[in-house]
Amino acid sequence: MNDPTAEPALRATGLGQRFRENRALHDCEFELPAGRISALVGPNGAGKSTLFHLMAGLLRPTSGEIRVFGAVPGSRAARTRTAFVSQDKPLYPQFTVADVLTVGRRLNPRRWDQAKAERIVDDGRISLKTRIGTLSGGKRTRVALALALGKQADLLLLDEPLADLDPLVRHEMTGLLMAEAADRGITVVISSHVLPDLENVCDHVLLLQGGRIRLAGDTQDLREAYTRLTGRADPETPDGLPRGADRDAVVHATTRGRHLTALIRNAPGSSRPSGADERWITSTPSLEELLLAHLRSGAPGAPPATAAPASADGAEVAA
């Protein structure tokens, strides 16, 4: 159970990042409680890698601030508690696997778990004598994860870590991450193009779109704040939605023939949208349905939709 008085693993306030004339992130505000597994999702170019680099202390924000367990990213206090696996997994190709783990041990002498790192490598049938440059992409990923997990960090940042793994190994690595989070209570932020991978793992979500946070909060809270509405399109309305439906609450709707499906924000204080009657089938959306609807809406200037703060108890996707 998470301690409500504990310092959040991540907190961003007015966070922005500009590269010359390009603004990658705009006034991002979010808080991630410690001990959560959060999906960082959004279309390509949304600013996810930029946000990861800010979390890891590899970039300094041009506006606002971000804190890791209350410390400035990149500071000694934050660096010792953070492990980052980037998309390109930059391991020295001329090093052997043993060399890489030795570097990990020397850089993290107080917390390094050599046995864990070697076990992760060995489970992939990778010899410690093998040079990194001769490994396949999937095996380099395994070595990078061994390095990150061997560090025994409290915050694990994973930028599309499983993209080059086959489905069986991806399932194995996902299980490994879940076990690590359960055993040590660490905080994980992970992005992936495979939404089902995230749906079964993550209990928190951050949705980036256009450099802004569009959704943030506990996955269950977010799902319960919306309703998936399906039924025969109303022939008496131009959009096919029920006459009494609040059009401003519609995130996205699609019509195929006479059949309509829509994601709608629930009416305040209600578990269902306004205007829906017994002719319509209502259900709680899956995380995938929720994220896809927001990404497909893509309305410029659309208001952010953030769930109520998650209690103490309790998909990257291509656009």
C-alpha cells in the first residue's frame, strides 16, 4: 500500500522544453506517487522522449521544474535513485557483457546486485564474454535491462524498452518488471507502442499529446470517469448521438452504417453520461479504448481531462 505522506516519485510544475523554435513540452503538470507503474503514452512526436530525458536529468527544462523524490534530476540524490533505459540503448559495442556489468557495479557500489544482473543475462543465454556489438537488438535490450535492474534504483524509466523483443521474450521481460515492482515497491514509468502490454501492467497513466499532458491519474479512476456508449445511431440527430447527450462531453465518436460508438465523459456526480437511455449500451471503457479515443480526437485546444487524484491504495500508440 502506498504511503500518502511519502514524497512523490515525480512531480512536474509548469514544465516546458523548447529546442530553438520548436516547443516540445508546454506547461506540463503531473504528480506520480511512489510505488506506481505508469504508462507514458502518446503519438510519435508528442514529447515522450524529451520528458524521459528531463526525468533522467539529461536535459534541463527551459521553464517550470521537475523533481525526482524531491530532488533535481541529475543531482547526486536523484541520480543514485534513478535508472534509465533509452530507446537506442547506448552500450559500448566494443565492451563485453561482463565489462558492462563491471561498469554498473563500479558506478553503483552501494546498491549494485551483481547476481540479479547476471541472472537476467544468463536467462537470455548470453555469455558474459560476448561483445555488445555482436548481439542482436533483443539481446542488447536484455543487457540494458540487466544493467538498469542491477542498479537497484527506486525509479525505473523505460523509453520503449521492449520494442525489439519477440512476443515471448517481451512477455518474459514484462513479468520480470512486474516482479521487481512488487518485490521492491519501485516506481516504473514505461512507454510502449503495444497497448495490451501496458493495460495488463500499469496502474497509472500519463497521456502526452501536442506536448501537453492530456490525461493523468490512476487508470481505474480514469476509466470510471468515462462511459463507452454503443447503439443504433439516432436518425433524428445530425451526429447520431442521443438527443439529450452533452456534446461537449464527447471525446470521440465513430459511426459505421447505423451503429455508433462513442466515448463520453460522465456527468458530474454520475457514473453514466447525460442523455443516455435504455436503448443505448453503456460500459466502462478499457484503457486501450480510453487512450485511443483521446488520441483520435486530437482536437487543438481541447481541455485536459484529468481524473481525481489517485488514492493511496490505489499505451505508446501510433497516431
